[in-house]
Amino acid sequence: MDLSIILTFLIFGLPLAGFPFVIGVGFVKKNYSMYLGTSLIFISFLISLYVMFTYTVKGILLQYSFNWLPSLPAIIPLGVYADNLSMIMALMVSFVGFLIILFSVGYMKEDPNRHVFFGEMVLFTSSMLGLILASSLLMLFIFWELVGLCSYLLIGFWYYKPNAASAAKKAFIVTRVGDVFFIAGIGAAILYSSGGALSVAGLGSIHLMWQKTIVSLLLFGGAIGKSAQFPLHVWIPDAMEGPTTVSALIHAATMVTAGVYLIARTYTIFTPVSLSVVLYIGVVTIILSGLIGLVVNDIKRILAYSTIGQIGYMVAALGLGLGATSIGLSIYQLEAHAFFKALLFLAAGSILHAVMNVRDINKMGGLWKKMPITVTSMFVGALALSGFPGLAGFFSKDSIITASYGVSIFVWALLAIGGFLTTLYAFRMFFKVALGKPRSNAAEHAHESSWIMLIPIVILAAFSVIFGIFQQGFYTFLNPASVVVPLGIAPLKLMDFIPVILMLLGMGLAYYVWGRNSTIPKTVANGAQDFYLLVKNKFYLDVFFTNVIAERGILGLSAVSDGFERRAIGGLVNLSGDVFENSGKILRKIQTGLARQYVLIILIGLILSLLLLRILMGV
Amino acid sequence: MMFQLSYLLLALVLIMVASMVAREKTARYLTVLFAALVFVFVISNDMTMTTFAYGTLSILTLTFQLNFVSSVLLLLISFVGVFVPLRYASSPGFFVLLQFLLFSLVGLFTTRDFIVFYIFWEMVLIPSFFVIGIWGGPSKNYAAMKFFIYTHIGSVFMLLAIFTMYFTEGASSFAMSTLTAGMNVVPVSYQAFIIFGFLFAFLIKLPSAPLHSWLPDAYVEAPSEGTVFISSLLSKMGAFGLLVIFSPIFMASSFAGNSAVPIALMALGIFSLIYSALVALYQKDLKRMMSYTSIGHMSFITIAVGGFLYLNGTNPLDSQLLYYGAVFQLISHGIIISMIFALVDTLEKTAGTRSIPSLGGLARQLPALSFLIIAAFLASVAIPGFSGFVGEILILLGSFAVLKYYLIFVLIGVVLTASYHIFALQKTVFGPYNEFLGNIKAKREELLVEILPLALIFLLGIYPALIFHTFNIHVIQFLGGIH
């Protein structure tokens, strides 16, 4: 095996093999786990950097597969496939993952189970890296499931909280619903290509259009679950019960981006039909999450809804169907989002650390003065999230909005409105946190966090600011055929200013409504009460899934089945037993012990059998 | 030099005799030796297809065969033979019965004669019956009787089917190869009866809903050591029957291309999967809930066999995915379910209850036990990295070729299965600790033994090639038996 291949394997293999040791050394001294875990991911990052600049930028495609299940004629390949797309993802995941784990060193330093926490974080990051570098759909699925498993364990990390245990369960089951579509998709790919399409390189061996549509839609079903798109987004707000760094990792680097990556990876099999499904799911998700984000008060849940929305932009960008350009737009948004979302979550984590984990933004306020570095970074994050000109989010998101204009004006309008909503909820959150007077005792006594938590925040803030300059290079690196012209350089049309104007309007409106003491929110809520309730109740989707499907539907069916099991099936078996027992009791009465009765019975039997013989044989 | 099966069987009988006359704990350690011998036998025959012919005895043909399915099952036997004595310090009588059962299973999985097969099939019932009846829970007599009579009804139909084959073909022996190959001369109505007879026996033993009602009672009432071997080995009899006895008979019959029976099998498998998951979701007793897991896992075998017979060799790739998946599922399920029931036993002894509502938050008080329970449950949910994944994913992938959109029902079953496992974890291991349980501690040695199945589950999950390299590529020819 070539050195390059070994190195590529090590990117995810090293932390994957190392995670048991991370937990293991924790039994010696808990802090060792933190150091080992952080360094493992850092080494991963260094290796990705090396592989990227030694091979990938020179246009060398690293590819290696071995047969996982010998004696199956169609081999089930496992291995690595490192092209520009996977390497740029790997670089981002290992880098952002490293920063988040570094932050956790400060954030989790008092938790008694931190060795387990760091072990799981390392496994989480390495699974995501494995998913990205996988050479076949099956291997991608294996790591896909491991990512899901880690999110389950980490969301439920504070297992003694009933909410956390229940959120972990919800995340597992909801993403599992998506996963089974993925399984069906792989099954379909095997059937339609005689196994050829199992490997990433062989996806082209599905030829017929309808077959491609089926496979791609099934795979997209998996992506919906993992990437928290409508209607399977319900797990992600609840998942906020885990430690904040976990949320940062889930939202920025791992897990939710997996679905987007899957679509980008298998983009060749997406047909116009499936792409339009992808597009509209993305658009619906953006609008939905933008509206819900406006009425939620939990700081982490606001960020969760913003993730759902931003992933929606990535999905919509892929759904635009512009070929390589779509992938460029989407992955660029993915990476920009990774930086500013990690930033926002870590800043939120820093704030929560300071205000004793009270997550209600109504109980914060005036924190800008108390935690200047954290809150200023959060301001940068909020600007980047809403797409303020010059920051990462502007280049990534507004490019998508601009590109959509050529596809459909309707989609363009919805995406622009989505951007407006994003600005509104981002700055609603920010103003409520940063301005005004502290509205609780905890906020009163907040103070700046330690340097180990601030360093990652500042680095991420810097990236959120400067990432925009890489846009052109990013597109051409990802695919030389990409035709996107970055904003700011292209000749601008009037249309392109509308998102920016909307964004500035949103900022101003947010300040006007939530930046000062005002009764406007209450007035609006009372004025449009029906709509407000609809949004406040998250369009009743949670209620529908939890109360109707799970509790009424499944549990009801389950109760019925249990009754059927005990009464009908169990009853029938016992009944048949009783029949034999009772017939035995009745027949026993023939056994009188009187010889003359026995002779009579013998005679009757003899006559009957002779008659029978005569009838049957004609003797 | 080949390790002859006759030597093995002789050695096993000697060990059994020694266990019977020996005192106290000797039987327990002899069981390990017993299992080790079986293991050495399989390994030394390189786990490839080997036939042992020892002539005939009156009308019985003493031909035995170690093929890839029986190799895998013999490995499972040796696992159970090591795991149970290490984990449980039961009375010597129990271990003699266990050895007797393992001996019968070695014979059952290797013989190539129908009557010998039937004899071993019935011999297995005896130790199971006594283990439930002697060491069982409160309603052990009811459970033992139900178990015995229920499965015996199945065997009767199998015996009738065997005789039907023998007499309608006018055969001179009960050798499986000749009787199976002669299926095409049997009148069609008799063929239907033969297929029904075998299917009925195997589906009861598997078990597949709605023929499963002996199982929850038997599993729950049996002592934990009994539950371990019954759940991991007895269900494999039905699966072995379907894969190695029933499939060739069906493929040699004139129903071969007919899709009615395969569709019925798949429908039954899907029903069994969903039904068992739904019932399990409602159970409050952890042991009872896990008995339904067994039904759910075994229904994948039914689906795989149905799909495999439906394809009838037209799609070699998917046929092999299904068949290999099913065989892998056998060993994987055997190990996982042993581990689960042993853990439930430890939990019951430690916490004093196995009722889900009275547990909760065990992760705080019993971290090691909780870790093991989580690992075993995740293996049972078929998370990658655990052996359960390999078998299940292969069957799911392969069955797309047959079921197409109907695969959605299997997938619903998969989600439901995951749901009740996760639900049970949430209520027992996670959540706030139930302070009424007090300050409890699990026995260290009991937990240490669990490392054996856990290591095997990991090993097979990460490196399934250990088992897979033994698989014979020509499944279809192997089954047809006519090549």
C-alpha cells in the first residue's frame, strides 16, 4: 500500500483506533483523556493538511478498496476515496472538530465523566471523517450509523436528566427513520447496477433514468433525517439537551452536514425529478425554520433552528441542479456555516457557562459589557449568519440566492425571504443577549470565560470574517468546471442588492423591536394570534410525531398487539390444550372396567370396519 | 490427517459419561472441554465442506457433512459450551443436560439422513424440557409442557413429511441427498404436504409469529442459563432446517419457480418482525421483552429464505447476499442474545427486579453493567461495528431485489425494533436513578465473563471475513444438491 493511502486511512483511522485509549487513560487520570483526545484530532488535522497539499492540490485522486466480505462475488468494497470534495471536507471537519474539542477542555473540565465525553467526541469526529473519505456507499453508511450512534450517546451524555434521555431517544429514532431509506437506497443501487454502484467511483453504472431517480430519492430520504430537513427536523431542537460543545460539533462539523455531503457525493445519480424534490424540501425547511426561530426563547434552540435553515440553503443549492456549480455553492455554504455556527455555539456555550446554564434569552441581557470578547465574537457570528456584506455568510448564502434567480423567480423570492427571517431571528437573539439590562441574577454576575475557551472562539470569528476571500479559489478547487462568479467581482445586477437590503432592513427591524424596551412583539403576537400559535407550536409537527404517531399510533397498536398476543394467540393455544384435556376427561368414562361393555365396543368396531372395507374396497 | 466426526462424537459421549459419574464441579469444567473439542473439530477441518461417510446401519445412512452452515453453527455451539459454564455455577445435573443438548445439536447440524435428523431433533427437546421443568420460575410446569407439546406437534408433521417422501419415492434409504433429489417424482399434492410439513416444524422452532407462543413462556420461565442456551441454539434448529433442509427440498420440487410459498414466507417474516416489535414495545418485564427480540431477529431468516427462494437463482448476487446474511445472522444472533439474557440475569440479581418501571438511571450506580447493556442492545439494534449489523444489512440489501417497495414494511420493523431497545435503555440505564434500589453493586466476575461475547461481537462486526471466508461461493448449486 502506498504511503498516501496509509496517510488517508490514518486521517480517520487514528482517532477511531485511539478513542478506546482516550477513555482508557481516563481511568488513570481524567485530564489525560482531554489531552489525548485533543491531540488525536489535531494530528488528524495535520495529516489531512499534509495529504491535501501533497496530493490533492496536485490533482492526485487517492483511491483504495479492499473486500470486506470475501466470497461474495460482487465485492463489498471498503476503503478510501479522497478527491477534492472529500479532502476539503476532511480538512474542515478535523479543523473545526479540533477547535470544538479544545473548547471542551475548558468547558467540561469539571465533569466527572469527562473521559467518556472526550472518547465519544473523538469517535464522533473520526466517524465523520470516515464517512467523508469512504470509498463505497456501504462504508459511508457504516460511518453514517456510527455518527448517529455518537450523537445518541452525546446528546444523552447527561443521562440523569430526563429531558436529555428523552431527547437522545428522539434523535436516535428520528434519524433511524431516515437511515432505513438510506439502506433501501443502497439495496436499490446494488440491484440496478449488479453491485457496481456500491463504490463511489462506480455510481455511474446505474443507467436508466427512473432507476437513478429511485436510488437518489431513497438516499435523499437518509439525508433528510441526518441533515434535519423538513419533516424529520424535529430531533434537532430537542438535541440541545446535550452539552453545548456537542451541539456545536453536531451542527457545525459533523452529523447534520453528512446529509449534504451524501447528496454532493452521489450527485451524478440525481435526476431533474429528484433534484426538484431536493430543492423544495430545502426551501420549505428554510421558511419553516426561519419562522419558528423567531418565537423560540431558548438560545440554543434558536441556533438549532438557524442550523436547520442554513442546511436548507445547502440542500436548496444542490436542488438548483446546476451541476458542479451546485456542489460548489452548497459545499462553500457548508464550510462557511461550519465556521460561524461553531462560533455561535461556542459563544453560546461560553455565555451559558457564565450564567449557570439558564438558556432563556429573556433571562439574559446586558452581557456585552460583562463578557466583551465572547459577545463581540457572537456579534461577528450573527453578522456572518445573516450575510452581512464582507463576511463569510454573505459570500456563501447570497451566491446561492443569486444563482437561484436563474432557475426560478419563485424560489429566489423564497430564499431571499428566508435570508430576511434569518437576520431577524439572529439579531433578535443577539440584541436580547447583549443589550439592555441583565434580567436575572445569573446574568448580573456573569464574567468572561477562561482563555482556553476564548482562543477557539476568536479563531473561529477570524475565519468567519476572512473566509469570503477564498470563494473563487474554493469553487475552482472543488471543480474547475464550476461557473459561479463570486459576488463582488461579478457585474452586479439590481437584483443582487435585494438580499443585502433585506438583511440590513432585518437588522434595523430587529433592533427596533427587540433591541429596546418595546411592546411590539406582544402586540404582534396578540394581533395575529392564530398564526403566532401555529408558529409557536412549531406547526404542530412535534405534536403530530410524538403525540399522534408515536403515542397514539405506535403505542396504541402495541397495546392492541399485546392484547392480541395474550388473549387471541395465547388463548387459542391454551384452548386447544383444554380441548384435548377435557375430551380426555370425557373419553375416560368409557373405561368402565366391565368386560361385557368392552366386548360390545369391540363388536361395534368390528362391524363398522367391515362396513367401511366393503364400501371402500367393494369386497 | 482429518479430524473424524466419529472420533468427535465418541469423545463427546465419553465426556458426558465422565460428567455423569464425576462429583461436584467437574461437570462444569468438562463442558468447557466438550466445547473446546467441537471448536477444534471445526477448525481442523478448515471449516470447508467435508463429508464423513460411515456406511449404513439397517435403513439408516450414517453420512455426515460439515458444510458452511453447520460449521458456523458448530462454532456457535462451542461458544455456548464455553460461555454458559464460565458464567453460571449451576448444579452438575444441569451441565450433563447441557452436554447432552450440545451433543444432539452437533449430530443434528451434521447428519445427512432424515431419520437420524429426526432422532436428534427430538433428543434436543429432552434436556430443554427438564431444564425448564426443574430449575424454572414460578409457572415452570406450564411453560415446560407448552414448550414440549407445541414443538412436538411440529416434529410430528416433519416426521409425516419424511415418511411421505420415503414411501412415494419408493426409496431404499432415508439419505437426504437421494430423497431430496427424488422430489420431482412425488405427486404434486404429496409434494405440497411435504413442503407444508417441513415448513410447519421449522417455523415453530424458529419461531415465526403466529407460531411463537411457546417462546415467551419458555424463555421467561427457564432459569437464566437455560434461557441462554435455548435462545441462542434452539432457534437455530429452525433456521438450519429452513436453510439447509427445506430450501433444497423446495428447489428440487415442482414448486421451484412458483412464487406463492416464498411470498408467504416473506409476508410471514415481515409480520413476525413488526408484530414482535410491537408486542415487545408494550412489555414491562425486560426478560419478556428480550424474548420478543429473538423472534424479531429470527424473522430476518424467514425473509431471507423467502427472498432467496423467490429469486430461484435468477439473481445470483442478491441471492447470495440473502443467504450469507442469513447464515451470518445465525451466529451473530446466537452470541448477542446469550449476552443479553446473561446481562438481564445479572441485572435481576443485582437490582432485585427486572421490571422496567422499577429500574432507572442505572448508569450512575452500575456503570460497567450499564455499559455492557448498552453495547448488547446496540448490537441487537444492528449498529455497525457490532456483528448484528453484518447479517441484518446483507438481508436488507438483498431483499430489495425481491420486495422492492414492500421493503418499507421491513424497514418499519427495523425502526420499531430500534425503538423498543432505545425505549428500554431510556427507562433503565438512563434517566434519574431510582433511589429505592439503594446502594447496589454488580458481581465483578459475572461482568468479566461478558467480555467474551462482547469481544466476539466486535470481532465479527469489524472483521466478518473470519466467518465469510468459509462461505461456499456456489450457494445455489450447494442447495440444489444435484450438481
